[in-house]
Amino acid sequence: MTTHPTVAELIARSNRLGANPKNTNYAGGNTSAKGTATDPVTGEDVDLLWVKGSGGDLGTLTESGLAVLRLDRMRALVDVYPGVDREDEMVAAFDYCLHGKGGAAPSIDTAMHGLVDAAHVDHLHPDSGIAIATAADGEALTAKIFGDRVVWVPWRRPGFQLGLDISAIKKDNPQAIGCILGGHGITAWGETSGQAQAHSLEIIAAAEEYIAANGSPQPFGAPVAGFGALPEADRRARAAALAPFVRGLASTDRPQVGHFTDADPVLEFLAGSELSRLADLGTSCPDHFLRTKVKPMVLDLPASATVEECKARLTELHEAYRAEYRAYYDRHATPDSPAIRGADPAIVLIPGVGMFSYGKDKQTARVAGEFYLNAINVMRGAEAVSTYSPIEESEKFRIEYWALEEAKLARMPKPKPLATRIALVTGAASGIGKAIATRLAAEGACVVIADLDEAKARAAAEEIGTTDVAVGIAADVTDEAAVQSAIDATVLAFGGIDIVVNNAGLSLSKSLLDTTAADWDLQHDVMARGSFLVSKAAARALIDQKLGGDILYISSKNSVFAGPNNVAYSAAKADQAHQVRLLAAELGEHGVKVNGINPDGVVRGSGIFADGWGAQRAAVYGVDEQDLGKFYAQRTLLKREVLPENIAAAAFALCSADFSHTTGLHVPVDAGVAAAFLR
């Protein structure tokens, strides 16, 4: 089906505007176009409105993300509008104005686009525009910066009445190209797509240039001694040391995934004397505080404080934050308000270190951080030329606990079984480890693929998904410092750690007399020592989080089965198998489950077998290497070949809620090897 030319223009303009964070934040703002198309029923021309639907993102908008409405029916809603007290009812009425089938759900801003008498309309959330919109004297600044080309609109919650207000402004000010929406953002229009875009960019640039030319040099106040940024290596180490603990606090009501940033604007904000005042004022643009909550939690200690001092103070601040958030809810909730959604902070600021942000998945956590960075830029601009003055707390509550927002949340898909869980899998660039990482990610987990070969680890992660889902890192599990670096990389990437899979391994098939001390040490260093080091480092983080967790050992049926020419490998696997029992006994009080999987004969897709182990074992059993998998299958009770995906299925099961009460278990995944039955 050919895309309508007007739609093609709209999508191209939306993508251009959304590609630059100076213009609008992720999923923020909306664009529209009006045009004529053929009614498939009557064959006659009909006037339509194409507008970005609810929840979409301008930068990645496609035609399926547009809501399409009959313009005559949409504008006819003016005649039945019951008034601002009942304006929420109009959103449901948009469904009766839709044209065609499919398309996105109309957003709350649909009225703004449909009622304004212009062919193309942009509503955006640029930092510079919101800085003027949240300045205490924003109306006067708007007149000073733009003259009569841009009109000030006092704060009004998005909805049908705001659409009527802006429509009237456009009608009464024919010279105007757009509006500054108090506390919120900007709206611009044009008779062509190019003109609308030019007007949007003109408003953004003019606000930005005015702030740059007239702003004070220290909008966040003078730097406070002791609150400046630590050197990069030190602040990253401090962030890694605090991340699991802070995530545990932020997950008191429900588990969260985290994101960390130490971007320069964040560090500058945290070092200023006005930090406490500005942070307490909270964000203003609805898109901001819906993602970040109305205000962050701020550690009030200097960067010189110890990690333990920071944890103690964060515990106190978290208790106070939760009490204040509940009080905020109680101050404004009405009998028909949605239930409180949780009192934990979404943004935690650590002076000298950076910002942690939290959400139901990595993307949500990352975007929350990006939105608070937008808010910092807004505060910078407003304070530079005036005084930052966000919308009233009561208005924030009306939006945060809006019935329409609650309905949007209710439409979200059900989370996957491992949603919010963060997994580190060693030896995961290929074979069993890669299969496990792939399965855990498919079930909703964030995964860190650790491998000796960093390039292969990164490539494997890219196969699984974006960096919001999987990242690849280098890790030598025999090196204690490298193991700690892998744990640090995990908690900095996703906020914490929940699942650890000790999968890294290798094997040399030799007889006792041919096995050298070096052969023995190598295999024990990687598997026995490596698993110990990884589990020990991970346990510190798991205990710090207080969220429980899972440690899995991929050992082997050889841990209980005595086969020929395999002494070093099998002994190392037996060591791993007993570590499962020992750690299960020790970590149970912290809610950490420790279980093992005993595979056998995983030939296809196995990194170990590809590195020569397969040829060695085939020689031992007197079969061709290409037939080794079939040989292993025939010696099993089920006569089935074991694949990496079978091991991955067991790993997922052990980490799922179905095995919440299981620890110290070894699960055979060997198609039935009677000699390896556990007794």
C-alpha cells in the first residue's frame, strides 16, 4: 500500500525532530499533519488528521505509530464538550472519530493538533523551551525573546481545553508561529511540513541563544567544597560499590533495573550550592516527572565519605523519602485516585559520583536518567536567566495519578518471567554459555556476556539485542581483579546482579600418566578456582542488594561419573559440584539459591568440543568425531542428543519462580546416564 504523501512528510519531519535530543526527549512530544484522502466506503474525499499516537517516539516513528482521525468528526466534539471538569471523557470520544483500521491509540494531545487551524503542528519538549516555560517570569521572557511571534500560554494540564486555548491563540494571533506552554514545552505550526519544522527550530534556537547570551555563569550556585566530581576511576569504583545497595533500596516496593551516568552536567549539578533547593523543587514537564517521580533522592554527604557512611545515610534518606512520598500522595489523593504505585525513588543522586535511575527494565531506567538530565538542563536555563519555578505539586499529582495515565499503564504487556533480573554468564561467547544468555534474555532478563575474548563476547551480545538487553565484556575468571571488574561492569551496566552462571570451562582429555601438573592447574584454575572467585565476588553484591538471587554452576555428569582419560576435568567438575552444596548452605539466609546443572555430551555448538576436546573424546571411544554426538545419544536412556538449548532450558527453570524453594540441587541434563544418577 502506497504511503500518503502527507504521511510521508509527517514521518520524515518527526524523525528529523526526534533524532536530536535538543528538540525533544525520548517518546516526548507529538506531531501532526492534516490532509485529504479517499474514503474507501464512499469513494469521496475526506479531510483527515494524522497524529503521533500515545506512547510513540518521534525519532523512530513509523506509519503504524500514527492515529488517523476524521477531522470533521474530531472538530465536531467541540459542540459536545462538557467542560474542563469532564474533559477526560473526550479521550474516549476520539475512538469514534477514527478513520480506517489499525493505527495507534490517540493521545491526550490529539485535541491540540486537531483544533489548531494549521496544516502541520509540532508539540515538543526542548530543554531551552522548557527553561523559559518554567522561569518565574516566563511570560515576560517570552515577549522579550520572541516579540509577538510566540505567545505565552499559562500552565494547563494537557487535554481538550488546552487544545481549545491554543486554537484560540492561533486564531487571535495570525502573526504567531507558536506558543510557549507554561511549565511544559512548546507548540509550533505551519502551512507546510517544512514551515512547521522551521518554526519549531526557530523557537528552540532563539530560547537557547538567549540563555547563552544572557545567562549567569553559575546557575547551580558556587561549587561546594567536597562535592566536586571524583576522578573518573575513583567515581566509577564508588558507583560500582554503591550500585547493588542503592538498587536494593530502590526495589523495596518492586524490583527495578538500574542505569548509571556520570555525565558532566550531572556532576556539575551535584557540586552546586543550589543542589538541595533545586532538587527539592522537582521536575516540571509532565513527561519528566512521569518518568522520574516528582523529585529525586539526594545523598547529602561529600564525596570524601566512606562507602559505609554513604550506605548508612542512604538508608536514613530512603526511609524519609518514602515517608514524604506517602505524605505527598495522601495530601492530594481523592477517593477515586489510583492506588499509590510505590514510594521508592526513581532517581538517586550521589555527589561526586553521578546519578542512578531506575525502571521496570533497562530502557525505562535509562530513559528516566535521560529525562532527569533534561530536567537538569531545564533548571540550568531557568536559573541562568530567572528563577526556576515548576508547576505546583498538586498539578504534578493530578498528572502522575491521572486516570488516563493509569489506563495507559494497564495497557502495558504483561512482564516476562525474568523481567527486572540481571544475569552474568561466564564463558558465554559460544556454546552452552551463549545458549543460556540467549534464553535468559528471551525470558526478560538483562544479560552480561563475559568471555576471555572480548570481541566475541560483544558480538554475541549484539546478536541477542541492544545494550538495553545484553552487553559483552572481557573476563578472565582465574584472575581475582578481573572477576571483580566483571561484577563492577555488570552492576554499572544494569544497576545490580541477580543471576550468576558459572559456565566458563575447558577440558584436556588425557590419561593420568599423560596429565601434567600444568594441565591439572589450568583446568582447576578456570573451573574450580574461577567459579569460587566469581561466586565470592557476586555474593558480596547479592548480599548488599538484599533481593536474594541465583548462582548456577554448569558442572558435568563427570562430577559424579568416573570415565577414562579425564582426571583433571572430572576432578575440577567434582569441586564445582560440591561448591554448589557448600554455597547453598551458606547463602540461604540471604535468600540466594545455589544450584547446579550436570550436562553430558553437548557436542553441537560446544566451544569445548570445537577446541579439540571432541577429537580427543572420539579417539578414546573409537568413533569418528562427526559421529560423537550420535555416540553419546545412543548410550543414554532416552537415546537423545543433548544440545546447548537443553542446558539453557534447565538454567531458566532453576531461576524461575517455579523453583523458588529449591537450592543445593544438581539437575542432570544428559538424556539419562544411569551411571551418573545422583545418590
